[in-house]
Amino acid sequence: MRPAPLSLTTLLCAILTLPGCAVFTDAPHYRGIAVTQHDLNELTPGISSQADVQALLGPPTFVEQFDNNNWDYVSQITKIRIGQTEGVKHQHVVVLKFNNSGILQGISEKDLKNRVYVAMDGAQTPVPGGKPSFIRQLIGGVGSYNPLGAAADTSSASSSASSLGGAPAGGPSSGSGF
């Protein structure tokens, strides 16, 4: 008996499922300091100090700007999404609160469920001089192109001053008999 040939529809369906295979996906990226529950069990509020925390967990990801007694440890797992943008798949934030003496007062944990979406303001920042016309934008930069940059300007000024045997313009000169 001869096996039945694969139909075109079956072959097409098999090819279309290939992009979903793990072979074609990007590996996740692990970032930050992952604090485990075991690590948190080692810390005791009211007893552990900042030195104890740093010895166990390392330096914090950041210290909060408006309260230096709050240390944040952030870990993320990110993965490339469609359009080559990076998406956060998992995030874990541990906030450690210390008193002014550096003794641990409290531990709180946050994840993606606790995130706050911040909408960008659609208003534009006003620019002095109003809005330039299309023609002004098109030819506005003509003549301001300097391929050698500012280094050429300063080196030419110092070489011309030295070739004249004096200081640059506006500087002190020797030998004036006034």
C-alpha cells in the first residue's frame, strides 16, 4: 500500500504554525536584583539594619529620591515583542522602609498588578519665535554646516594668534609702551 500524499491544505497549515514555535522566539532577558522569599525571611523588621540588608541582597536598585529611608529592589523579565519593542513579562519590586537610625521597619512587595499607567500629555511645549514655515524649516540650516566642528574654529584662532607673535585678540600683550 502506498501512503496518501499530503494535501496542499495540510502542508500550508503546517507551514503557518511554524512562526509560533519556540525556535523562532527571542530568549527572555533577566534584569535587576531578584529577591526571593527565602531572602525576605532572613530579614526581621525592627532588628535588621541597612548593613544587614546590603550584605544579604547587595546594594538597592535605587534609593527613593524623596525618602532616602526607602530602598527599592527591582527585577524584571523582558522579551522582545512584535515591532522589536521590549515588553515586560514579569516584574517584582521589593520596597524596604528604614527608620532614621537605619533599622528596617517594613517590607512591601509589588508586581505588574500594582502598576500605574501614566498617560503622556498631548500638549506641545511652546517654542520662542513661533512656528517656522515649511520653507524656513527646509532652508533654515543652510550655511550652518561645519564638517570639522568647533575644534577647527579654536585651532585656527590659536594658530593665527601664534603666527602673529602675540596673544589672541582681546588678551594681554607684552611690549606695549603705554
